Amino acid sequence: MTSVTVDRARVAAWLQNYGVYLAVVVLLLFNLAFTENFLSLANFRTQLVQAAPVCVVALGMALVIGTEGIDLSVGSVMSVAAALVPLYLGYGPAAAVGVALAAGLVAGLFSGFLVARLGIQPIIATLALLVGGRGLALVIAHGQLVQLRAPAFLALGTGDVAGIPVMVLVAAMLAACTGLLVRRTAFGRRLVAVGGNRTASTLAGLPVKRVLVGVYAISGVLAAIAGVLATARLGASDPADVGLLMELSAITAVVVGGTPLTGGKVRVLGTVMGALLMQLVHATLIKHDLPDSAAQMVQAAIIVVAVYVARERSRR
């Protein structure tokens, strides 16, 4: 009986650490065998570009979940960023992007203040922004889709450097920075400590409240970056659609990537692979003539399996 328990614990640990890589490989092999034109360079480029915004948002979500929190406001922050871009694009792309990122920072600081200073549960604090943020975005944009005609800004979504899409380069750079933040900085170590045991971290003299405010601020900025990238790729500001249900995709990518919802650990590479997996699942179903609703059901099943595996590992 003991050996069975140990084996189940080992299997759960292996799946949590490496299951996302196995799933990506299986999906790639399936598509190579059964999906027409899957090997084309254009298709790989498309998949990477579509996964980039999810990856960027998921990086911030991973930091928040690492502190045993959650950020449901990321989709609405993307929407606000998208609504602000056309208002300031006349002052230049840098100004428009700067204002959008500033809005993301303010939203993140507000969420962090509610969680760290007022002691409000993260799911409640960020749920308020999820609802209010998208409403604010629609008010800013007057509920209208605005076409953008600034080539320098649109290049963020459609341009490339040495054949690599700018969006993919931005996502890769942010993933590398997030990995360094978690593994090589005092802030990253404190983040993991706070997620592992907040009470012990407080007793040890760690700046718990500053860490919490910091991770939500980073999550807000990353969500705004994703909103800017999505807007540039679309070539239009559409606050009603940009970032819709992004919080679910980001949470799925993080959990599937091996970061436990109980905090105390952040798997950056696993999160990136989780975002790629979500995109591959969606693309595979679409290419085989299945509707978006099927992709959402598969995504829900993946979340359940990932949470179950994490629970089994912690229990064993």
C-alpha cells in the first residue's frame, strides 16, 4: 500500500513538473500526422503570434499565483489599454504605449493596495476591477471600434526582426526577464517565500505588503503590454473584445505549467509552455472543424486535471 502511495506521488510530481511538455509534444505529433500544412513556416509563425499575448499575461499571473493570489482583472486591463491607445496615438506611438502601460500600472497598484493594505481577498479585489475595468474601457471608447492607421505602432503587431515577429520577441524578452526576476533577485526570493508561508515571512521581517503590491503592479503592466500588442495586431481598438476571457487562459497556462495555486513556487518556462499548449489546443480543434465552445470545454478539462494533479502531489 505504501509503495502504491509513493508511486502515485511520484507520478503526480512528474506530471506537474513535466506534463505540459509531454502534452505539447503529443499535440505536435498529432498535428504533424493529421493536420494539413501544419509544418509550414507561416503556420508556426501564426501559432507563436497568437500565443504571445496569452504568454505575456500568464507571466504576470504566475507571479501573482506564486504569492497564493489571483488576478482576475488582466482581461479588463488589456481592454483599458486598447481603449487608451487611439486617444494618444496622435502624440506618437511612444506616448500611446506609455499611457497604456501607466494605466496598467495604476490598476495593478490598486489591486495590490486592496489585497495588501486592506486585506481584501484577491479574488474579490480583482473581480471588482474585472467588471469595472471593462466598463471603463467601453466608456473611454464610447463603445466603438476605432481603426488605427499609424504604421510605427502597427509594426508592434505585424512587424518582424530578422524574420521573427516583434510580438514573439517581446514575449520572449519578458519571459527571460521574469525568469531572472524570480531566480536571481531578492524580490523573487521574497515572492516565493511569501507564497510559501506568509505568516513566517512576516515574522522573519520580510516586506510582505510591498511584495504583494509589487506582483500585482507587474501583472497590471504585463496585461497592458498584452493589450497594446493585441491592439497593434488587430489594427483597431476594440475594448469590447480585446482581453475577453484572457484571465481564464492565463490561469490555465500557469496551472498547467506547474505553478501550484497554493503559491510558494513560480515556473516561468512551464508557464510559457502552458500558453503554447493552450494555443495548440485551440488551433487543433479549429483546424479540425470543431467550434470555439469545444476549445473552451477542453480548456476546462485541462484545468481540472492540472488542479487534481497538484492536489494529489501536495497530499502525498
